[in-house]
Amino acid sequence: MDTFMEMFRHHPDPAFLADKSGKIIGWNAPADEMLGLPYSPENVDLVANKGVHRFHPSLNELFAQCIQRGAGSEQWVLPLPGDMGKPHIRFIVTPIQKSTGVSGAWAVCPRSHEDRDGVCFTPENPVVRMLSFLTNMIESTVNGIVVMDPRGKVLMFNKSMEIMTGFASEDVVGIPGGVDLFYGWETAKRNMKLMRSKQYGRPGILNMVKTELKDKDGNPFPVTLSAGIMFEDGHETGSVGIFGDLRESERLARELRSAQERLIQADRNAALGRLSASVAHEINNPLSGILMFAEIMQRSLKDDPVYRDDLKEIIDQTLRCKAIVRNLLGFSRKSDNGNEPFDIPEAFRQCLDIVLPQAKFQGIEVKCDFQPDMPKMQADRVQMQQVFTNLVLNAADALEGKGLICIKARHDFESGYFFMEFRDNGPGVAQGELEKIFESFYTTKPVGYGTGLGLSITQDIIHNHGGSIGVENHPEGGTIFTIRLPGPKIKKES
């Protein structure tokens, strides 16, 4: 862009830039005499609304025709009005093409060889070809490019910036306050100060830094910014910024971190499963001994009312411990076939036998409502039990030690789908949090009390089984998670 502006401003012929409405947005030094004003951002504001007819009364109509055609250069020889001293003046106008259409044009008024020695600014001239090449290069780059004058007015806004932000160049180029739409004037001024310092490179240059832009809906998004100040004869004439969109790379980075955390969690779960199986086997042997001797004592003291009730309590609690151990062994044992038919109510009962003894459930009531004629589910039983456990524990955390959890499961014979509901009567979830609740690492729990992976893993398991999971606040209070999973279609007998 520096090269483009240098060639434009230092060309010996009068030349000017205009947007597609004919509003003048810049001119070079030889055009000062024609306009009666030297180029400056302030003077651009003075003449911008007067249009190209400032150069010649007939130029507005001819300029509009050129913009409408949108290709090639137009050359016009026009009679001079009044007593401007010469019979004719020549203009060559070339549209500025963008992928979205014509955004404006640059025009030249070649002077005769009697006025100066030089070359005409024609389409065949190497200078014109270079200008076209530079314009196409700027429009074709994958990075967003923005050029501003010293007062912050946007002079160029390329195609990649349009894609990134959703703004058309016409929305911001030459518009007072246009930079505030996508960037923010205060941020621009702050970065100009950085460019003048040595903090991020040599003065006049801002090496790559991370910042934010805003899209058309006002949503901020991360970008990289490299920028530089443009100089002419030692004076600042503007700045150019090159922006790189970071949204996709940051999304991929989040997914990678999520995958790494899940691998770590899976490894921990596998290790915990192996440890649980080992501990369960070790505990099972002494429990069998306790149960055997308690039953012997019960038979021996069956007529003794003092010990009879105590021995019954010992036997009942020992049997309960053995059931928990048996469930731990079943929970930690992965099926050989992955997906296998299993009974949903039984899978739920195994999960509840493990979690309900925890202290957090002492003030919580759990109610289950299972359809009596429900068929078996063909799925990975271990993963499904992980889902059930995660959702029950999540509900218990929301209740904070007191409340009700209702679990429902049914099968729709016509569609073949299983439907499950997990509802608590807790405080519910804020609307903004509902939208993020399945995101990896997102948690509403205090630091150190949650990884933010439980519901994300739950959603992945459900999706991998061809199902769906949703969450909403119940009208009567609390939160309800709803799961839909594919199952067998069964034609019921009439």
C-alpha cells in the first residue's frame, strides 16, 4: 500500500481517488491547483461532498457511466468551461475492482507535453499496470488490510476485512467514525502510540500483537495485528494495519486442550477402575468371612433375643457391602463387545448403589420412575452408567445437600427411541450458563471443585451413540436434563 500511495501522490499528472458515489477521498500534489486546495485530511473533509464535478461540471455523469460499466479505463476529452485558458481537458478514469464489485475509481488528468515532460497515465502505462497489480494483491490477500489517514478516517478496507467483520467497505471507507464500527478509535490511538515507541519494534512499526475487532453484530473476536506508519517527506500521512483472524486457530486449540484433558481423564478413570477392581476383590474376602461367621452365630443364638436383632443388622449391612463391591466390579469391567444389551433400570440401580452412600446424598431424596415393559438397550453399558452417574452427581451438587432428584426412563415403541429425564428441584441455571453448560472446561463450581469436563464427556458419549441431550430450567423450579437415544422399534400387539 505504501508503494501504491507513493506512486499515486508523486505522479506528475493531476490524479484523484473517489468512491463509487463520486465523493473525492484523495488527490495528489499536481491536482492541488485544479482543486485550489493542497491535500490534507482536513481538506478532504471540505471537498468530499462536492464530488468529482469539482474538477469539471460534466465529470459526474461520465464518472457514473464508468462505474456502471465496471471494467477497463475510460478516456474523455472535455471542453473547458469559462476562461480556464485552454480549449480542452483530458481525463482517464479506471474503476477500482473488488470481489464484491466496483468500490470507486482513480482518475488522471494528463497534461500535454507543452506543459511538462512526462508520460501519460494510460492503461497501457507500466505505472497503471503496477497500480492495478497492487490493488489486486491487496484485495486477494487472506489477511485483512486497513489504511487510515492521520485523523483515523478509513481509506481502504479490503475483502478479507469485509469477510472477517461483516462490514462492506462502503460502510466504513470515508465515513466519519468508521473505525469505531469494527475496531475502536481509542484502541487505534493506543496502537499508534505503540508504533511510535520501541516497545514492539522499531519506531513506526508495530510487530505482531494480539488484539480484538468487532463484527457487524458487535461481537468481539481475537485477531493478530501488524501495523506501520506511512510517511511522506518526513511527515505522517497515515497508517496501515494487517489483521489475521484467530477464531479458527483458537477454536482448534480449545479442541486440542479438550482432547488432551479427556485422554488424561480417561487414563485416570481406567486406573481408578483397575484399582477399584483390585480393592473390591480384597474387600470381598473378609466380607465373606464376616458374613459366614455372623450366620453361624445367628443359627447358634437364634433363641437369644439379646443378640438376635444385632446379628441380623450385621448380616444386612455385610450383604449391603457385598452388593456395593459387586457393583464396583461390574462398573469397572468393560464388556468385550463394547455395545451389548442391558437392562436400563438395573444399570441405574447399580449406579445409585454406588453414589447414594456418599455424604452429599444424606438430605437428598431420589425417586425413580421406569417404564415396566421397557426393552433392553443395545449400547456400551459402562459408558451409559458413566452418563447416569455424571447426571445424578451433577443434580446432587446443584441441591447442595437437600432436595429431590427425579429420574424417569421410558421407551417409545413406535419411534424406537429411549427417553430419560433427570430433574432436580434446585435453584436452576442462569440463562447465559445454560448456553455454555456442555462446553469443555466450563463449570459453575468453585475453583478446585470441578473440572468442567463431566457434562462435556456426557454429551460426547450420547452423541457417539447417535442420541441427543438437552437442558432447560423447569417451570416449577430446578433443572431438567433430557436424553434421547436410539433403540428397537417394537410393534405392540393390539
